[in-house]
Amino acid sequence: MMIADPQFGIASFLLNKNNGRTTPNHVGESVAPPGTRADSWQFETDRLTRAIEIANSVKPEFIVVLGDMVMDWNHTGQRSDLLSAFERLSPDIPVRWVPGNHDVGVDYYTPTSESLEAYRSHFGPDRYAFTAGDYRYIVINTPLMDAPEEAASEADEQWDWLQSELAEAKTDSRRTVLFGHHPPFNQHLEEESGTFNLPIEARKRLVGMLNDAGVKHYFAGHTHANQVASDAGLRVVATSAVGVSRHGHFSGYRLAEMREDGVHHSFYPIT
């Protein structure tokens, strides 16, 4: 099971940003849901709680949280309430955390040694690999690829680590799946760099590595919308937010079955 962008605190942030407006002006815009109160993340809590209730019923092998757990990386209230919500999850279902730009970006984008250390102290490693059944999974820290300026050595270490993991994956009979917060691209590899993809140099480097290793699926969040795009054999799937989605898209979660013939997945809205 995959959920993306619970982002506790985003609704009140949008309420303030849009001067109290809760009606979108166009498809794709993000606005606070009606009834949002300042300094409250009740909407986000309710949606995440519903997703956790569904997980307890469905009993997935594990849950992947595809980043942006909170709005502000150092907001103790947002983080505490998010982790409290996950205490409702059955202890038999492990959680795999993926760092998002709001989890490690001091300006919502840029990781620093301080923000990375804080993330690791609360959520664990920001890059790691694990196996389950016939599949091998790699979790990467895409904010370090998007904005490496203040943590250049960490970014370089991750590229080297990922190359090593992918080299090992090429000799493994298991299929390899990647999880990262940012999708490398939204429509095609050569698109312009923007808010919802990776810079083109990092994007091409990452996609080239994944294609070379024979990776077929990369699952992401970040867009607050459902999107699917491909390059060569790689399929990039972005999942809409479990919390506040962009207008025209549902909030919800994604279920995936890892079968012998490949990955089969579907998105389910929470209304």
C-alpha cells in the first residue's frame, strides 16, 4: 500500500496563502478544504486516519509513505500528531518512510545537515534498500537530487550508494522497484525543469541509471495528483496526496500487487 503527502499543516498554509479562499480558480490549483481553521491539520488527520483504517482491513505486506509527511520539517506538533496517527496502524504492518522536500527542506526545498539529522532521528534512514518476496525495493532521498547545494557531500554519497545498489540489483533474480518523493519527470524525459519534477541533469542521470539496471517501476508522490509517464522500459507513477490533493484530483491511496508477471496497481479515492 502506498500513500503520499499526508503533509500535516498544508491546509492551514494554503488557507493563509490564498487569504482564506477555499474555492479553486482552476483545475490543478491547491486550496484549503472548506472548514479549514488556522493552525489546524484536522482535515489531514481525518484522511490519514481513514487510510490507516483501510490498511488495517486490507493488511498489506507493508505501507510506503511517499514523502511530505509534514508541512514544516521542524514543526514538532505536526510531526507528533502524524506519528500519533500511525500508532493506530496494526503493529504487523511495517511502515517504510520516504523523505520529501517538506520533511528535509529548510526552505521547503533544500536539505541541510541539520534537517537531515532531524529527519533520521524521527523517521530513520533517508535512503535504504529492503527485500520482500520476489522483489527488491530501493528508497531514495530525491530532495538531495533536487537541491543538493547545502548538503553536497550527502548528495554525492547517495549517488555512489545508489549506483552500488543498482549494480547489486542487476545480479539479483528479484525485480527492483524504486520509491522516491519526486517523480523524475511528469510527461517525458526532456520536459522543462519545474516544481513537480527533478532538474534535468539529475533527472537524466537517475533515469539512465534505472534503465541501465532494468528497473521497470518508480513510485513517487509530490505532485498531489495521479500521473503516469514512461521512458524506455521505466514507468514513473505519481500518487495523489492522501491529504490535500490538487483540484481535479482525488485524495486517496494506491494498492499494488507484486506478481510474477510484474507490478499491478490501482488508485483508490478517499472521499
